[in-house]
Amino acid sequence: GRAGTQWLIDVDRHSSSAGGAEAEPDGLVFIGKEEDIKKSQRITAKVDGREIVVFYHEGKFHALDSRCYHEGGPLCQGEIEDIDGQACIVCPWHKFKITLETGEGLYEGINPLEPSLTPKWQSKGVKQRIHKVTIDNGNVYVNPPDLSVSFDSDYYADKYKIGGELAMGKQSHSEAAE
């Protein structure tokens, strides 16, 4: 019917979309329709066998490994909190806080060199792998992960992967760590 033709027109229009290689879904992994994810605010998906979660928060899409870097808790079930002006997903298991933008783990700590000694939010560095989101023509895609760089959450991404047992055995962390 009409929906079919409409879809065809959209596909053709794609070729003329500006932005060159950026907007080209080649090699990108389709996650879902932009409008659906905006409605549900979050969705889990498999990318190269690893489970990721995509959040739509305050007008932006963010994609992260779905298992918390700490002990593999399900971030897709967590609440989003604003911490020091940064949107963070709070893991439902141990309340670990991870920034949506960068995947940094935040903790409240005291800097002994500061006279005030009031706890401030500090970063533990990037702990959770984030995935680049591309919106093209109403579709949401993510880039496949660049496994030449490793993050703490990779351990659980592998562990919960389809056939994860195999993946765990094959990986030699010693060389990667050098």
C-alpha cells in the first residue's frame, strides 16, 4: 500500500543526504526507529553480539555497554540522575554512577589537599564503553565497538555475550595491557 512507496522514497532520499561518510550507514548497526526510542526513552540491542543500551535523555541519544563495569549490573534498569550537571545512569545493583556522555565512573571523594574537606564528585576515568550514535533518516545506528581500546565494562560485555564463554577463553589480556 501507500506505506511501502513512502518508505522507498525515503531510501532514495538518503543518497543525497549531506554529511558524506558520517551519515553513511555502511558498517553501522541499526538499533531502531528514532521516534520509537524517543517514546520508550531506552532500548537494549545487540551490537556484534554484545548487549548495549541506548538512552534518549534531554534531547540526546547515548549508547553504552548495558552491563555495569563494576559487577555487571543491568544499566538498562537504572535511573538517570543529574550529578554536577552531568546526566548519569545509576546502576540498580550497587548505585555506581556512570556519565552518559563519556562513560566515566563518578564517586564522591574528599581531596585531602583542600581546606574545605567537603566531598565532591570526582571521576574514576572512563569505565564504561560508550558507542557512537548516528541518526540517519529517522533511524538510529551505532558504530561497532573499536576493540583496540579496552574498558572495564568489556569484561562483562564478553561474559554476557552470546557464546561469551568462548570469547572469554580466547582473550589474552596480557598483550593488550602493555
